[in-house]
Amino acid sequence: MKDKQSQQYKSTLNRRQFLVGATVVGASLGLIGCKKSSTPKATPQPGTPAFKITGFTLPAKVTFVVKTDFSFSGQGFAVGDQLIFSSQTDPSKSFTAIVKSITNNSCTFSVPDNFIAGNYRVSVSRNNNSIYLGATQVETPFANLPDKANMTIKGVVHAGGVGLANVVVSDGVEVVKTDSNGAYYLPSQKKKNFVFVSIPGGYEVEQSGPLPLFYKKHSGNAAIVEVIDFELQAVNNDKHVVLALGDMHLANRNNDVSQFQKGFLTDAPKTITKYKNEGYKVYGLTLGDMTWDAYWYDNNYSFPQYLNLVNNIGIPLFHTMGNHDNDPYVANDWSAESAFRASLGPTYYSFNLGKVHYIVLDNIQYINTGATQGTVGQREYNTKVIAEQMEWLKKDLAMISDKSTPIILAMHAHLYKQPSTSNTATLNMSNGTELLNALSEFNDVNILTAHTHICYGHEHNTKIMEHNSGAICATWWWTGKNGYSGNNTCKDGAPGGYVIWKFDNRDYTWRYKSVGFEEDYQFRAYDLNKCLITAGKYAPNATEAAFDPYKGSYGTANNNNEILVNVWGYDKAWKVEMFENGTNPLSVSRVSTLDPLHIISYEAFRVNEGKVPTEDFCSRNSTNMFKAKANSATSSILIKVTDRFGNVYSETMSRPKELTVATK
């Protein structure tokens, strides 16, 4: 049998009436189910006040949600005014709320944390002058949630003053759903810093700059019971776009900040505006390595500086933890993540947009041998989802009864290594099989990863596909560095960029977006007759011997009239065709090779300066390459590429075509 307090709470919830979008005109207030108070309105107290309130009528009943904002309509309010609620039944009880903002016809204040339901006389005070506004009954439906045994965190998830049922809430270990009134209870040991709500489809949360505040800190003391509520705002996001943003590596080096500003921060707002104008809600989802741990301290560049750069991007940004987002002075995975959590929130969590369930995981177990305060360690790591996080994932997935729900799972390091030209691939993540097993009940799973600074897609089976999404910084901002090639090219020759995921209910498409180019820029073609790479032409200050290790097959002349095409968004559902002189079809084969543009954009410039190119930054074989042999060295070649969604991209290449550092 429920105790009296619980029954009273339920009864209060059932009696809720809410003020929604009220506007006062003269003496009328647009309310549903509320009568006007018969008490005088805006009556001056004895003496002549130095201000007046007009156009104000206090409803007979209002509902306050404690610790949230509430607005009264009316003119004449000022920021800093005190709204004083004096109990009509208990002279010792009163509450004061400070007006925090005003418009031409309203004032907004925060409801005090300890506000108690009851009948109140309301007045507004300013500079020792006050005006009596009226009397009203105030309900606080979420203020008296009863305790339950062993439940250390409790609260309500609500929107517009109404509790929301079946919303998932978690502390990173336990995962629960709200009841029919929006209430939840967690038996939390409070080991993971935060409580977070898995935002349901059709809702958003308040933002701090670009950060969606779906999480709140708790005390860390499992011996006390805490109340943590979440207020959501209703939106229609069944049609939404997510920008998948991999590897920014901002470190205040290689003039990366100016490259980022002139490139991504110029390009992305155009994409955002385009899709907003088409009726989509737009969100961002980073895929890790927003920063670069090796330079946190030497260059004084970390999360605060990153957030300052993206502060005005204009969309909510959800964040994924990367290996370079760990504190390089700390040799412990959990502790090394502290700066991330302090600036960006939980390192793993879930949320929903429209009909799609999103999961963000941290698959970097940071080791960082030799690190101590003041000393950067070796910064090594394991690529895995650690056991306690995997258990959380299974609990989160168990909350989804409809196994046809589209799942988007984001993590930094790749699940699979780059597939072969025959579409076979081996696992990269050490416990990748366990992750795949956890997802196996679902029919529509896309895994978004980054880390490699190349592009590829791999279908595990018909239900699960990985998308490795290139890098915004391309080759760690080297090719676009002042004095270098002036382009922004990844190790596989793909332009630096991001992926646009477009959803309409459960239907969706994706496409790689090269920064600075239109969305239909999906491949680059080379005339291999003109791809002889020599130091004399591309690195005149270096010897051929110094440059030879980096030339690949392009150090030897190829006069076979071959055409090479790099299709960075390719997966096995795409089609690549070539036609000589526009009509004569050529035999096209998929190959694994280096991209010549990247060699002359990175390695050539490094050896030209007498430097040894960094191994991790050097050109890498791509299996998104296609080759055909023409009959003539001067014929034009029509290249036609069709993606899995039926979009056709074409270009006619005039030959001979010289190899230059121009991206297109």
C-alpha cells in the first residue's frame, strides 16, 4: 500500500494545470481551466511607489516547477525586481524570486528550490517600494517526490510542466525509465560523476554555448539522496541532419586555428543553413580528437580553447572521446578523462533524435606509460570498450523494445581495419566481437568512427555497417600549413571533410562533404601518364635519394594511358564507370594504391625542407581507387560514379592532365 506522501504526490500530479504561452491584454489572461482571481490587481501598497505595473492579471492557479524558470506577463517589471510570495495561511512562510530577464510584456524568474505549494499573496518590490499583484494558488507537482529504499538519486523528467513517461535516465552504470508521471529512481553508487537523460525523440535540452545539457553532476556521496530533475523542450526533429565531425586536432600549431576558421567554420554554417531552410533540425556529433594531447600544456590549448572556437556554430554539438582528448600528464584512463568530463560532459551516453537512437562510446583505454604531473607520457592506449561501459551499453540497448529502431553508434577508433579491394576486413578493436554481439538483435545499425584520417565503409552484414569518416584536419593540418601545398588532404587523398547524415523518420542517406566544395564533389581523377613524381619537380631542395622512399609507384614513369580515380565515399554498393571519348566503355578495376596528390602535398614539402616525414602522417594505400586503361594518351575520359542512393557524379577529364597540388 502506498504511503500517504506518495498518494499526495500522485494526486497533485493529476490536478495539474499549467500556464502556457499566456499573454495579458487589458484585464484578460489566456488560460485553460483557470479563472481570474477576484483580488485587486497591481494595487500600490501604502505610499506612492516609484514604479508601476500595467497589463498584468494574476491567474487563480499556477503551477511552478522548482529550479526552473517561469514567466508572468505584464509591463513595467525590471531586472532585479523581487517577486515576494507570502503564505495566506502561515505568516512565517514566504519565498522571494528575483526577476532575471524582461521583455516588453513579460518578466522571467527562477522558481526557488524550496518552494512549497500553497495559497499566496504576491507582490513585487523594488528599492523598498512594493506593489501588491494579487493572490493565487501555487502547485509544485514535482517538489515532493517520496524517497524509496536504496534509491540514492531521484527526480522527474518533464517538459512544459508535464512529466514524461518512459524516458531513459542513467548514471553511467544503472539504466532506468521514468514512470507514467515522469519520475525516476536510481540505486546509484555515484561513481561516474553524472546523471544523464537519454533525450527522447521530439525533444531537446537547454544548451550552454554549443553543448546540450543532457547531464548533471551529483555529489558523489552515495550515503545521501539527491533530487536531479531534467527539463526538456518539445521540438519536431523527425526530419533532422547530423554532421559527423572527425578528428579536428586543434593545438595552435601549423596555423591550424586559421585553417579551421577559414575552412570548416566557413563551410559548416553554409551546410547548416541549407538544411535548416529545407526544414531539418541540424545537430553536430564529433567523433573524437577535438584536441591534441601532446600540445595541451606546451601550447596552452585544450577544451576551453576548442569550445571558444565552435561556440557560435549554431547547432547542438554532442561529443565523442578520442585518444588525443586525454590528459597527457595522467597515466590512468579514468583520471585522464577528467578534463573532457569537466568541459564536455560524459564520455559515453545515449540520446534520440526523431525516430533514431544514438549511442556514444569511449573505445579508448588510455595507458600513457611514464606520465606524471608535468611530464607527458608515451600516450599509448588500447582500442576497446572496457567491461563496465559494455555492460552499460547492453542495459541501454535493452530499453529499446523495437529492434527495427535505427541505431547510430559513434566511437573514435575504428571497429574494422580498412577493407580490401574484395571487401574483406579484419577487426581492429580488441573486443569488437563482443560489441557486434551486443548489437546483433537490431536490424539497422550504423557505426560511425574516425581516427584513421582516411575514408572507408565496411558492411559487417546486412544489418551492421561501419563508416570511417575521414578527418576535418586531414593530415593534421600539414598540407594546408603556410608555405605548403595550400590544400587540406587526408592520407588517402580524400579532402578534409565530414559526413552529412540526413534523416526523415526512419529513412536516411549519408554523404561525405569536402570542406570548401559542393556536396557533389565525390572523386578526383589522375592521368597516370603525367604522374611521375621526382624531387626535381616537386621537392627541388631535396635529393632523389631522400625522396625515393615516399614516391610509391609514381617514382617510375607510367606511359600506359591509365586513368586513376579516387572515390573517397565509396562502399561496395557504389558503381564506378569510365568511357573513352564519352562513349567507349573501359574496363575498370578496383586497386589499392597511394594517392599522388597527397605525396606531393605532404612528403614532398617535408623532404624539401630537409625533414623526415612523420610516419603516421605519410600517404597510405587506399582501396577506394579505380583504374582503367585508355587506347590513346590524349582522348577525353568521361568518369561516372553512382552512389548507393542513386546519385550520379560525373566529370569529363581532358588529357594530358598535369599532376599539381590543386585539389580539383
